[in-house]
Amino acid sequence: MLDQLSDKRIDDTKPRKQGISYIIDKLQGFDKENFAIISPMIDIVKIYGAYPMLITNEQLLDRIKFYHENNVLVSAGSTLTEYAIRENIFEQFVKEAASLGFDVIEIGENNIQLNTEQKKKTSTIIKSYGLKHHWKIGKKDPSRQLNTEKTIDKINESLSVHQDKIILEANLGYSVGIYDEKGNIKWSVLSAITSTVSPDNIIFEAPLEVQQAALIAEFGQRVNLAEIKLENVASIESQRRGFLSKASFSISSLKKNPNGGPATKFIYFILQNKSPLEQGDLMHLTGLPRRTIQASIEDLKEQGLIYEKSNLEDIRRKVYHLAKDGWV
């Protein structure tokens, strides 16, 4: 219908490298005929939690076979993986997962801690059985959240072990990770993360429709989304392809304007138009004293609106970049 208005996505052919839609299967019933229709819009399905242990291997094999027949990869969730690690049966778990037809394994540190060497060993075991894996970053419990700096450290550590995508934990979408207690995105936190880590390497869990819409509006059709309910798949695809605008979800302004005094806002304006700049450049362009420049820079960094890098010619000098994304 209206083929002349319907453009294909940039990453249209599976397996996609970007624009991944990652749904969850809680052993709910679904219409197989309708699933076959929307399956081209789905890349991975995660069989939720420890649910694979609640059904027989024959039932699990049938379910995985159905997804494969529809060209959808199947993942085991991080809850099951953590349980296997804690019970010292991880390799047995991976071996059985491979024999059952799983394609991907999620690994998280919600209730365990793995150092770099343990992560390397874990990664090696999974690869030895021909499976892919994604590290999950974050905690499910709102009272045990990682701060932004720790989150970025964990992301970089995981990417150093396995150069693929990581998953940002969201649990139910409230007070976890990049989301506040109302389920809204904390834009300063998101900007701080994506100024350091490319969105190419992130799969954002986004259980709520408004979160999905906001992330697509911010990063474009190639943003990777997970924790998606089956009934939201077509809506997400409509947004990726531009049929539904961000106005449909009342999303008017995604990134926060800078907070602070006139000097902070002035420096942000300068960086918007001329970044990257050194501190000396900012002093020359604004006429403001060094102390004022330094205070404003720290304020903008805390808000996640700018980030700092060392000058390649002189590492003692710092260069300031605007935290915007040229990825879309």
C-alpha cells in the first residue's frame, strides 16, 4: 500500500548490524500467522528469565525452531546465565544452550561480580560453542544503581573483552539506568554515556512506548532497542521508517538545555558552533576569566552536555567537545 511513500530502512536485510529490535518471550501465546507477518521487523527474541527451565527440552526445541523458521535469532537471558555461573555449571549451560539452538547469550552482573579475566574466560567458553553474546550493564534494583562514571567504565571493560554490542539494563523502565522514577529518559546521563560510547555499540532496553519513541527520535532509525513487547513491534517499525513522528508521543524537546548562569550558557553556545575548543580558545572568544571558564566547563560536563579529551599534540592540554551524535 502506498509503495511510493514507503522507503526501506537503511539496515533492511537481516542479520542487521544496526536498527535491531529485540523482543521478549514470556511463554505467552501468540498468533503464529501474525508473527510470520511481523517477523521481518524482529531481529532477536529473548526467552525471559529462567523460563527455559520451566518447560521441557522438546517444548523449548519446538519454540526455538519456530523462531528460526521466521529468521529470528533466539537469546537466553542474563538471569539464567548468572544462575549458571553462581552454581558453577556455566559451561554445561552453554553447551546445552547450543544444542537446543540458542544463538545468543546475555551475561549480566546484577547479582554477581566478574573481573576482566573472568569475563575473558566466559567469553571464550561461549565462542567455543559457536554462540554470540551480549554483556548487560546495570542493576535491576533501583536502590543499587551504578553511577554514570561506573556505567561507562563497565561498558568500556565489556567492549574491551568482546567488541560487540552491550545492553543497557532497564528492568521495568522506572528508576533504572537511563530512566527516572517516572520512566522519562535522564538526558544528561544518556548524553554522558553516548559522548563516550558510540550508540552503534549499545542496545537500549526500552520497555515503555514513550522511551522507544524518544530514543528513535533522538538517534534515528538505526538505534538498537530491547525489552520490546510483541504488540509494540509494528509501532516501532513505523517510527523507524518515519510514518509516526515524535509529535505522536508528545516529545517536543529531547536534550535538556544547559542549566546554570549566563556564562555557562554562553560557553555552551560557543561550543555548539565552534567545538572542539581548548580552554584558551574559550577565553579568547568569550573574554571571560579562566576561573569562570573552568567553573562553567565543569558544570557542563556534569550535565553531560560536553566532554573532555586530551590534545593529541600535548596531553597536558584538554580539548572540549559538544556531546552530540553524528551517528544518525
